[in-house]
Amino acid sequence: MVIILYTSYRSRAIVLTPEELLLLDKEAVYVDGSIRKVDGGYCGGAAAIAFNKGELYYRKGSAHANTTSNRMELTAAIHGIRYLNKKSRGDKVYLISDSQYVIKGYTEYRHNWVKNDWETRARQPVANLDLWHKLIAEAENITVMWCWIRGHDATAGNIEADLYANHFADRALATVLKRKREL
């Protein structure tokens, strides 16, 4: 099992095992999003789980109605970056996600999106622009190492983030279903 570490927007990859990453004397946050289908739409949850030297010491999650999987992945990344922003003392920090949408979006695609006035190569507006703006604003003052890891690959941090995101997706679903019953 490996983590592919993107260190620049040109995606120079460094491969680390999760054990190597957790032993680094750096801040590390695993993030994940989750969704549930409900009556033709989706609700979801987003979670950030922070580790330092292998110890879990921070969790942040949120529940959202009427959303998408990519919005939940971005929301989770924003939770993680906000936390890292508070903790960073000029050191490199690590954001670990199983979402290539988030990792490649930030490290590769966003530079062209900005150049193309926030349009894709197909000349379509970039989806989730509000969240991309938030993520970029939060990440601009810290040195983030954007790490992609295969989802559900038996890495404790990824599994914990997934479970926490699922918890919030279930809460969102319960809230939506309760509102529908009350109508």
C-alpha cells in the first residue's frame, strides 16, 4: 500500500507508505466525503481527521442536504485545510485524500482554470466554484503536501475519515427523511 504525494501542480510524485507518513514530524489530516441517495437527490457528510506522530487528536465533520460526492470531498478538504491553517507554524503540512478530484483539481487543474477564467478545457464553467475558491483561499498561506491514497485501502486514517464522513451522511439522511415525514 502506498500514498502518492503530489508536491507541485506539475504533479511530481513521491511514494510513501502510510506508516512513513504518520511517523513524519508533521501535521497530517485525512479527509473524506460520503453521500446517501434520497428521493432523486443526494445528501452527504464531510470529515477531516488529524494525526500527529500517529496519534489521532482532531475530528471535524458536517452534514449537508442536496449535495454531490465531489462537493462533500471538497468540503472535507476545506475542513482539513482550515485545521492545518491554525496549526501550521510555517512547516509543511499533509492533506491526505482518496479523491483525485480534490488532489488533481488543486495541484493540476486549478492553474488552467484560473488562466481560462474558471472554465474547463471544454469551455464549461468549473463545477463547485464556490468551494474551490474557499479551498484555495484557505490553502494559500501554508505549504500543503497534497497526498492521494487509494480509498478503503486499510489505512487507519482513511478508514477513520470514511467512517466519520459516513456518520455525517447518515445524519443528513435522517434529517431529510424526518423533514419529509413532517410535510
